Amino acid sequence: MQAYSRGEIPDKLVNLVMLSSSSNAIYSMQQTTGILEKYTHAGEQVWEKVLNIPAQRNLFDQIAQYNKEFGLDNGRRIFMYVRAMDAREGGVALLLNMPVDRPLTIAWVSKYGNTIDLIEVEGITLDVHGFMEGFTVSPDGQWAYYLERDTGIIYQFKWPL
């Protein structure tokens, strides 16, 4: 709590990692560094990519400011670049943690790690305190689903890729 009130990342969250796998890959997202890695199922690293999403450039400063001002009374925000991820055969979809004035945004990283497509979904506002929300793309690749954990609301929208 003291680290949050100072606008710092607590020690226990410095190495926070999110994992997702498909039939041919394992993806690891290092939350406080913004590093996305792809591995084979044998554990060999295929590539490493630093997410460099312009809208997230000052995200951690905004989270720190929020936690210093409101965090202890209104619930703290967690320092993380990605709220949820879904590995697919063609790559990985990352539900991005965005500044409060931005719409729900998903980064699609191709299986080769060479391209990132940003998908903005208008009409869905993420909860500022959101953590570990549900997100997935349907098996047929036609739809995506977002679960707002605190309210239990599931949103469905057309998957554009």
C-alpha cells in the first residue's frame, strides 16, 4: 500500500507475467516492462517484442498519479500494459490497459511478431480498476467477447481480422 501511495510499482508486482497458449505457441507478456515473447511448446524462444503503443506512452505515469491521489480510498490501479490476452493460431490478441479517455483497444500481434494491428471498439468503456478481465476471439474468428468482471456484462463485437 505504501508503494502505491508513492506512485511506485510494488515489489510483488515487478515480475507480473501473463501467459496464453495456442496449439503451436506460448506467449508471455511481462506486464511492467511491456515485453511480449513467443515460445515453442518445447520452451525455445521464437521472438521478443517490446510493445510500443503510442497511446500507452504515459500510462504508468497516469496510473501512479491516480494511485497517489485516489488509490487508497477508491481502489488502486495496477501497473500493467495488458488486461487480458488470447493466443490464436495466427498470433495473439492483447486487451490493452489504456488511459481512461480511450476506448477498448486490442493489439493483434501476428505470429511472426512483425506487425501490430490496433483495434478500437467504440461504445465500451473499461473500468479504471479492471484487472484480469475476460477477452477471447471465437473459434471461427468472426466474433470477439469481452467480459467486464465487476458487472458480469459480456460484450460481443465483430472481430475485424
